[in-house]
Amino acid sequence: MNIEEKWHKKMDELTHEADMLLMVMNDALKVYQDNDEICAISYLSEIIRKKFDEIRNLF
């Protein structure tokens, strides 16, 4: 495996881990969805999760 393949594999792993962490955080925040501040955080975490998904799709 050359350096580029290793880099792609590592980036895929890191973005996948970040995506999973954001999904867990978003699920935990849904418990408090009546709180407007929590809803904003949940909304932003979903945007971040989608961006990580787009990054992963590049690899």
C-alpha cells in the first residue's frame, strides 16, 4: 500500500469516526429538543455530519 492509499484510508477512518460521534451526539440532544438552544446545536451537528459524509464520499 503506497502513501496515497494509506492517506485515503486514514482520512476515511477519521471522517467515519467523526460522523459516528456526531450521530451519537445528535441522538443524545434529541432528548432535549424542547430547548431552543439544544435544537440549534442539533441542527448544526447534523450539518457537520452531512459534510463529513460528503468528505467520505470523495474517498
